[in-house]
Amino acid sequence: MSLSHSVQIANKQNDSLNHIIQFLNTLNNVPQKYDSFEKAEQTIRELVVELEKSMVQETLSHYDINTPIIVRDGIVYRQVLRQNKTYTSAAGPVEVERSLYRAEEQCICPLELQAGIIEGYWTPMAARLGCYVTAQLSPYQGEKLFEEFGRLQPSKSALTRLSTQLGETWEFEQTQLERLFCADITIPEKAVTVSASLDGIMIPLNKDPTNGYQAPELGNNPSEQEKKDYQEKQAKAFYREASCAAISFYDQEGERLTTTRFGRMPEAGKKTLKSQLQQSINTILSQRPELNLVKLADGAADNWRYFRDHLLPGKGIEILDYFHASEHLNEAMEAAYGKGNALAIAKYEEYKSLLKNEIGGIEKVINTLKYHSRKNPGNKKLATELDYFRNNRHRMQYAQALKSNYPIGSGVTEATCKTLVTQRMKCAGMRWNIKGGQGVLTARSLIQSDLFDNGWDVLAKTYIEKIKLPENVIPFRKK
């Protein structure tokens, strides 16, 4: 940092301090000077922020290096330029003089590396705020929030870029994040049961080949109706299934204690989500092997194949979500007695209670469906529902599960789908790409799992690099 630049910063700090002192000296006249206390509050905030801004500016300048050469990873870089650059801090924009160094085709800025500047633009605290806000709000809403409450006033496009860039870095550091989820999940002392559950939810994606989208083809010499159908198809949202998972702990009475949530953008076979869930459960049970393991899901066959073959095969019990089972029971009774029929409603209520509360209730459900299926051999819907209950009978021992105070519903996972995905990613007009969406989902899952502080530490450290000076290199003189 040049001497003249240091003097400028010092003068700014002195001016800020003098303004604060002047304000303090006029405290007795505050009610007469300001129309309202809110105006006085606003003045105080502006004075303090100006001081904060000058202090951030000076502190950041000390991360700069001003020498002829530096060494990074054994490669010598030579100074090619010194110039001012404006960075976005939590206190607002700050301008700092810094050096650029080049080796062959690569150019680096030691100030940015040593201070951990995020994506060449944001100070760590500013980026953290931007990440947190875009995890909760759309970039447009985030822009308006910052305008209202802070000197940090990024545009919605800057917030969108930050979210996407952080999403890419999250993914690059996926191994560390998986270790974070595994190692930092706190097992409550009173926990006696741990449940693992997963589900999926459709989300709208941009019609982009990188999202797995392939545009429909329009044949040669299409008719007007074919053109119209093609345009309508193109206008429709392109949907794929995002995936969510939850790990919950329960006490001896069956009360839920804590939940860790996971969210992933659409991916073939839910590969990453399943890996995260598997590593976390393995770590938890290696620390507390006495915990009861419950595997919860709806009737999707892929989920149960994963639980059976990969998530601690042979360990724990499988429970099919009771509410999904109830929906299928309702479909079965309507198929047997007629939709809207009073007897269908009554029988549904009767057998739903038996299924949940009576030991062997599932066998009574199957027997009555078998009886109706024999009476109506051509009823395909009834046959389908009968097969559903037969195939999942070992997962529908609800009375035994309740007696052991195990959870029988995957409501936590469905709530995860709603709070992680629906509330943020399915608002009117929204379309997503994989990278940007994953940045949002990762941040939201960390926030909702009380792991955001830990996750941000992992992320922020990837931007920090200590630059070493060669021996006997003399810094340039300050001007």
C-alpha cells in the first residue's frame, strides 16, 4: 500500500471519528435536531458504518504484497501491475490498491488469495451474507432486502452469480462437505432411535442441454396443429425430480429430538444423496451402535432397493410411510365399493384403524382385499392395490412399531421437500439450472440442519492461500 493511500485511509478514519464525536457532543440537542428518533438512529448507523468501512479498507490493504517477485507452488511470479480495485464488503464498497503477478499465462492477486476474497469480488463476510440471503429469498427479494437494511447493496444479477459460483465450489468440495455432515451431526444424549428417510419432488428446470434437456423435434412440413402442439410443448416447464433426505433422532417416548436435512438437484439414481445418507448413518452408528435404526420411505421401489442393498443391509427395520399406505387403502376400498360410496368410506376408516393399531392388522387388510378381488376378478385397480399391500406387508407392522415408539410416518422428509425445495424453488415463474439450484439447496440444507457456520468455514477456507516471499526479496519502497 502506498504512503499516499495510507494517508487517505487514515484521513477517512479521522473524519469518521470526528463525525461520531460531534454527534456525541450534541446528544442533549438530539430531540430538537431530528424529526424522530428513527432519524437519529439512521444517523448513528451511517456514522458507524462509515468508520467500519474505512477500517475494513485499511485492514484489507495489509493483505497486499508489493515486491518484485513471489513464489507460489514453486513457481516464480513477477509483478506486472499495481492498481486500485473496488471490493464489496458488508459495510459497502471499499477501494484498495493491490498488486498483480504473472507466471506464463496465469495472473494472481496475493491480496485476494490471502484475504480469502470470494469470486474476485466479495469480502468473506459480504459473501456469507449474500449466500445466506439467496438461500432464503430470490435474488430480486435479496436485492430489495439489502437496499432496505444495509450499505451492502448488490444487484440481483450479482446475487445470482454469487449463488451459482458458490454452488460450483460446494460441489468441488463435496468430499469435505460429506465429511462435515457425517462428523458434525450431533447425536442427542437422549436419543434411542435414528431414522433415515428419502423422497423426491419435481422442480422446474431451464430448457438447457446441461440440465439433461433435449428439445422435441418438429417433423418436415408440419401442419398448423402440429406447429401449435410443438409451441405448447416448448412453453411448458421442463421438470425433473430433486431429491431430499432426512436423518432424525427420537427419544425413548418416540418424540423427535433433532433432524439433519439433505437436498440435491436432479441426478440419475440420487447417487450423491444416497452417498451422503449412507456415510452419515454409518458414522452415527459407529459412534452409537446401540441406536435403533428405522428406514422410512414411501412405496417407490428404488428407495427400498437402496435401503435393502446399501444402507447397512440386514440392520434396522423398514417402515413404509403410514400415510402413503392409508392413501392406497382408500384407493382399494373405492375400487371395491365405488368411489364416494358411504360403505367405502366406512370400510376405509375401519381398516385404516386396524392397519395402524392392531397387531397383524396388515393381514386383515390383505384378506379383505383378496375377498373383494375374487368377487371382482376383472377389477385391475383392486388387483394392483392388493399387490401393493402384499409386497409391502413386512413394512406395515405399524402396531409393533408404535409399541416400540418408532416413527411410522415420513412426514419429516415430506416437510424437508417442502421447506428445502418448494418454498424457495417453486415460486411463480422460477426455472433453475443444476449448478445454481444446488448452491441454494446446499446452503438451505446446512441452515436447516444448524450446520451453516461449519459449512461456511469449509467453503471460505478454499478461497484462502498464504503467499510466501522468496528469501532476500526487498519490498518496493512506499511512495
